[in-house]
Amino acid sequence: MNVWPECSSTLILLIVDIDYLVTVH
């Protein structure tokens, strides 16, 4: 049960990272 939140946060971080890169470029 502890693995899900971490996976979710990692996914969110990835999406935010991509969003940031797309905005910068």
C-alpha cells in the first residue's frame, strides 16, 4: 500500500517536468 503514493508522486513529478520543459521551449 506504501508503493502507490510514491509511484503517483513520481508520475506527477515527471508530468510537471515535461510540462516545464515544453513551456521553456
